[in-house]
Amino acid sequence: MAARIGLVKQLYCALLNTKLSVLSAGVRRCSALSYPQSHKEFTSKRVRRKFIDFFKEGYEHRVVSSSPVRPRGDPSLLFVNAGMNQFKPILLGCPDPRSEMASYRRVVNSQKCVRAGGKHNDLEDVGKDVYHHTFFEMLGNWSFGDYFKVEACGMAWRLLTEEYGIPADRLYVSYFSGDVVNGLPADEETRQIWLSMGVPPDHVLPFGMKDNFWEMGETGPCGPCTEIHYDHLGNRNAASLVNADSPDVVEIWNLVFMQYNREVSGSLRPLPQCSVDTGMGLERLVTVLQGKRSNYDTDLFTPLMSAIHQCSKAPAYQGRTGEADMGQVDMAYRVVADHIRTLSVCIADGVYPGMTGAELVLRRILRRAVRFSTEVLQASEGALASLVPTVAHILGDSYPELHTESERIMDLINQNEAQFLSSLKQGRRVIDRTISNMDKDSAIFPAAVAWSLHRNLGFPLDLIDLMLEEKGKMVDKKEMAVLEEEYEKLKSQSEEDDEEDRVDQLDLHSLAELQNQGVPHTDDSPKYCYSIGTDGKYVFQPCRASVLALYCDGSLVSEVNEGQNCGVILDQTSFYAEQGGQAHDQGYFTKDGLQDVLFPVKSVSLAGGYVVHQVTAAETLRTGDQVQLHLDEANRMGCMVKHTATHLLNFTLRELLGPSVSQQGSHCTANRLRFDFSVKGSLGVSELQQVEEVVQNIIRQNDVVYVEEIPLSKAKQITDLRTIDQVYPDPVRVVSIAVPVSDLLNSNSTEQASVELCCGTHLLRTGAIKDFVIVSERQMVKGISRILAVTGDEAKKARETAQDMQEELESLAVQVGAASSLSIPAAQRLSKEVGLLMNVVDITPIPQWQRRDLQTRLKAMQKTSNNTIRKLEIKEAAMKAKELLVKHSNKPVVVDLIHTDSISVLMKTVLQMSKSTPDSMVMLLSHLQLSGKVLCVCQVPKGSASGSALKWAHSVCARLGGNADGSTDVAKGVGKAAKLTDITDILHWAEEFAQNKIRKAS
């Protein structure tokens, strides 16, 4: 065997030397070359194309399109942030065997990447220097089980020095120097490769884990890497500046040799096959090839800089940084240029500014761009969106979706900009007014005001910090943390659908006092005052109101002061109070004469005809004051969508399942809907599919939603009217979809329609729901089921996630089918993967009918996997038992040590031994050397007078610092042993223990 290994090593070394000699000759020829073409000829488009063609035509790489920046099936990422993201299944050895990806061996592409949020986050650095970006293009070539280090280094060197003509003496390469903690040796192989190619020893530099061991994140594919750095100045030895954050010496290409996977435990596990993953930022490469020192001076950005200059009032871009950049004008140019690229690419790929996850990060990027554009560059509103065609012109040839989605991108940017600019002006007034009321010597800005800006006007906390920094102020971070914690608690409470609102409600005495004072009930009809504009968007009418009453600390008061929590009753309101299964509206109101003072509305409730707005006073508020109400329109729109969808669901369930179905409860928020109904049992897969299909058909028809207020007695005459057990007002609102209420009142009408008595706010047409997916359906109690559903983009996301899971299941199914040939540990790992996927399927929002199908298949796979493991364990136990029987013959006491990590194998071996020698006392131990754990299993003859198996196991394990459990016949336990000598001692002790029991019994 040793001779064979030696021969393999000799053959490998000979092959390596042959490859190196061939590559070295080519490298030395091109080392003396200088730039063969002028800088002007290396346009960014040509640089990108040359990279692709070099690997495609010269080395038979398959060209794979960039994936969208929204990662699919990878909840650990906000955005695609590296070229390898879409190839992760290959690197982990689990691509769908029926997919095209499974055939990939050599691949090349240019990947759209975003690094903003998460581990790889460049957002805060963008603009301060001339090379950081949130969006960038990653040029990369990959080998999946094909070539490795020798070829990868040779290709990279040839492309840079020969095809691009970069002088070799300006290039430095780094390699991994090893890491003792992780047990990783230095990558001497890569070092020798570079040296044999003619790279001078003082240009081949060692670095540790931080610089030369690449990891995707806390878990995932990883390995040593070798980086190629470029010296902008040349004619010197710049080795000391490599990885020293010098703008003169920059990394341009990273060649990662994927060999490991970082497990959740932190350990490194070899990948199924070694792969090469290289990444070279297009922006930096173009900077080098165009002879520039700044990425922003290349043709990837100069058209944008010109366009920004044309739509702003700022002087032309000068490329200055730090203190030389007076007024941060050039920083603003870079921020806007970078961020508009990111916004364009993300929106084109379906990531829109929003309130959570990647969408929240994109919202933050947009608002940062708007602020620098309007405040620093003095650009007018709409200027940011006007840059989108320029981005499409620069990048559209490679990413055509930028052309097709340009209008959508511009519309979304304009809408978000308008909203933020309005908030920004109001927020600045709030800050200025607050500072003017502060002690001049105080530098601490009130945290409550800052938090109000954050929660009610959507100001990012870092933006508030920046605005205050300009004025020499700062927020008390500890106090902000307290406010945030309180908000999170309140948020978690509000998400409990059945939990009562904890704010103070009007008591009986206060209600009576209001009536005695002749305070009229609140007119809340303005909550229904909205329409569809010419652009198809909903328009909500403004609402002004008078403060009629204030309720604080259990009594009515005439005024409240700053900081007090109180209930506000107005003469009229556009805010919807929590009722009818619909969540209350959110927003704030302002006081006449103090438009910059915000009174955030925490909740809205209805009591005795009075709508009570729970607020925290930001200023003195008195009865008689005039206020302007500001509705959170996005939240209201979400509630309207979910409420109308709930009506469609109610109608569909009865149509498909019969008249026995009756509503038992519902709740709608902006995020999802919940619907409880009576039914004999859980819906089947086909029934769930049918329900979704019917609802989706009504959505596609874009039916009109008719609403009419009529006498209750008349409403009850409507055929198939859906009601629930509650007291209805009279007159009552009737909500009908597709059929006018007047037609339903006609006794001769046979039209089927969703018709309900409802006080909620609804869409005017069903098309605005866009999509509908049931993400959960389960029996709450026998006879009552609960459905959870989502709409719009969330529904689309649920479908996409389900498809990803389906593909992962198919991949696992192939592996489970071949599991009988695996070792027990490998089969157990595979079984664990099936179990993990089952858990993900159980908790992830996907169509419920698909969840049921996936669960059924996964359970069958888990059963097959467990049966395979059991058979493998029985087989191994039989082998070990056979060996032990030969070794111990028919001894009355058998105590021995066997090698296994499985307590199950240990138990099966003992049982088989006892079956073959029923009169023997058998104890087997196994020592897990890495952990020091000792497994123990024993059995004594049934009814034996020699003692109890449990006492035997307990005595042995106790000496090892452990414990045991079981019965008088069979027992198992666990202990600890640091050294093998300890095991030898305990084996002798255990045998003597049993022998003593036998002697005493006889």
C-alpha cells in the first residue's frame, strides 16, 4: 500500500512539474510585455467581453448568465454578493441531477453583486473613497471537479499579462500561510506554482485567514485563496503595501480553491469535490486597463457623472476625497452614481424598497442617494430617476432587463423620493425646533424625538445621526436602545391576534360624561374616502379634525402635556378603528401652527360610537385644537387587499365545500390574513389547489367591489348573504363583489356573488390583490380549521420558495435511493439532511398544498433512510458479534471494547451476542476519542441471580463520571475517559464486578 501511495505521489509531482514547465515558458514570454493597446481601446464592454471570450474560446468554459441579485432559496443572504452564490449546490455536491447545472464543469460569467447589509456590507464606505461600491460586477471563472490550482493560476496570469497586457512586474500574488487554530497547513503548492511560473520570490507573499482564506459566511463553502494585486505606480518593490489598505496597491483578482465547507459547529468538512472559484471586480480591472486611479473615472461611471452634473447645481466632479473634498460634493457624486446603479439593478430584478430584509436595505440606499442628491448636489426632485436611462445605456447590453424595466424603475424611485423628501423636510424642521428649545450647552438630542423620526417618518437611524452631527449634537444611545426594546415588545404583543389591546379604554363613567356634555359621536366616514387615480394608484383624501375630548389616566381632561399617553377623540377621522377582523390604521397627526410636531397614533379603538386614538403627546394638546391626520397609506392599502381577499376566500370555500362551511373568525393585517371556518376535516391537496385557483380567477377578472349602506332588515333578505354571530349596525354596509347590491336585492336574481355585511375598508376592484396563496391550513380544534394566506409579492415569493424546495427534495431523493452503499455515518448525515429539509418545509411560507406534497414525500424518504440505517447497523452489529464470539467463545462474562460511534450499533451487537450465548453476562464499551465519551451497553440472562444489568451499567458508568438507565435485563449508559489506559482499567473492573456477582450467587 505504501509503495502504491508513493507511486501516486511521484506521478502527481511529475504531472505538476510538466504543467508548471509549460505554463512557465508562456508566462516568461509575456512577463516582458507592456500594454499592447492604448487605454482608450479597453472600454468596459470590451474588457468584459474579452474576459468571457478568453475562457469560452480558449479553455472551453460554458457561459452562464448572471443570476438576479435576489438570492433564491438561500435565507442566509439578503443579496447575491459573490459570483459563486448561484453555484453553491454544485460546491456542496447537491445539484438537481436532472438540471443543467449538474453538467457544469467549466463556467465563466459576469455576475451582478450587491454588498449592502449582512457580513459583506460596503454601504457605509461608499463615497468616502474611490473604489468601494454597493453594486459591482464580478468577473469569474469556475472549475467544478475539473482543473485546479495549476491551471487556474496559469490562465489568470496569461489573461492579465498577455491578453490585457498588464506588466508582470506590477503584479504581486499572495497565498495562504496556514492557520494553527483551524489545523490548516500553508498552501505551499500554490506558492510553488507561482514561483515556477517565473514570479519573483519577493512578489509571492504569505498571509493568514483574514486575507487568504475565503469564506462565504459563517457557514458554507470555503478554502485557501491566492490574490493578485496591482501596483498603480510601478518601478519599485511594493510588497509591503500588499493588503495594507494602500490606494496605490489594490487587489484585482481572487482565486479561491474551494476545498472545505464550514459547518454550523465551526468545523471544516471537505467538499465532495475540489473546485475553483475566481472573482475579479470589473470596476477595478477597468480602472487598471484605462490607466485611472479611481473607479469613478472609468467609462462605467463617467457618463453618470456627466448626467449628474447636468441635473444638479453642483460644480463638475473633481474626484477629491477627505478634507480636500469641500462640502462633500465629490463624495455626493460617488454616492449618487453608485446608488443609482444599485437601485436600477435591484428593482429590475424584483427587489423593491420596503420595510424588511433586502427591501429595507434598498430603501435605506435610496434615501441616502436622495439626501446627497438634493441636499449636497442641489438636484431637483426627479433627478435621481432621470439617471436610470444612463445606467441602462452603460450596463444594458449585458443586462437587458435594465432596458425593459426602465419605466418601472423610474416610477418606483420617483414615488419613494417624493415620499422621503416630504418626510425629510418635516424631519429637519422637527430637529431644528427641538434644538432651539434645548439648553445651548447640551449636546444630547432627545431620544424620544429621534425615535419618532425613525418610526413615523421612516428616517434611518444613521441618517438621524448624520443630521445631528452636522449640528454638533448626538442621541443618547442607551435611551434609544430602551425605546427600541419597548417598541419590539409592543410589536410582538400586537402580532398576537387574540390578545386584547393593552392601552387604556374609555370607561363607563367617561362615556356617560361625554354623552352628558353633548359630545357627538365620531364621524369616521372619511376612512372610506378614497378613489383610484388616473395612474391606477389609490388616492386617499386628506382629513382635518377638531379635538373634542382627551382621556388620560382614567379620566377626561381638557389638556395633556408633552410625554403623556392619552386617548384623543376627534369630531371626524380617516383612521380605521380595530373592528370586523381588520387591524387598526397607523400614522400620525399634526397640530395647526406646529406642523413639525408629530403625534404618532399607536392604536385606534371604537368605544360607544367614539373613535379613540391612543397617542403620546409630543407637545401640549388641548380640546378645541385643530389637527391634520396623516394616514400610513401603505399599511392601509395592505389591510384593504387582505380584507377583500378574505371575502373572496370565504365565498370560494362555501362554493367548493358546500353551505355547511361557516366563518368562525378572521383577522386581517397589512401582512397577511387569517380565516377560521367550520369544516369536517383538513382540506386535501386538491381542495387547497382549487380554492387558490378560484380566488386567483376572480383577481384576474378585476371585478368591481360594490359597497352600499342599506337597512339591516333589507340586507338580510339577500340570498346567500354571509354573516357572522355579531351585532350589526342598522343601516348596515353590504359589500358585494362583481354584482351590484341592487341586483342582489332583486328576488329574481340568480347571480352567484361574494356578499357580506362588513364595516371594513375594501379595494374598489379585485385586481389590486395581484396574487393569492394559502400558506397554512390546519385544524384548530375538531371541526374548525384555520387558513393563513398572503397576497401580491409575498404570494409570488412563496411560490418561488416552494419550487426551490422541490428541487432540493429531488436531489435528496436520488441520494436516499443509493444510500445502501454508504457508511453508517454518511447514511446518518443524509438522514439528517432529509430531516432538516422537513423542518424548513414545515416552517417556511409556501403554498400549503405543495407543503403537504413535500411533507408526504419527505416522510417516505425519512422512513426509507431510517430503514437503510437500521439495516446497515444490523449488518455491522452482526459482523462485530461474530468476531467477539470467536474471541470469547462461551465465557460466562464477556466484557470488551469495540469501535463504533453509534449507541444503536453497540446495543444491537450486545443483543446478538446474548442471543448466541444466552447464559453469558455481556457488556460492551465504545470510546469516542475526540470527545472522550464512553458508551456502555450490557445484558444479563433473564431471571439471572447474578445481578441486575442496570446496577452493573450504573456502577461502571459512575466510575467514569456518568450515569445509566435501563432494566434488570438490559441497560445502557454514558461516561467519560480521557486516556485509553482508563478504558483498560474499567474493562478489568467491569469484568471483576460481574465475576463477583456470579460468585456470590453461587
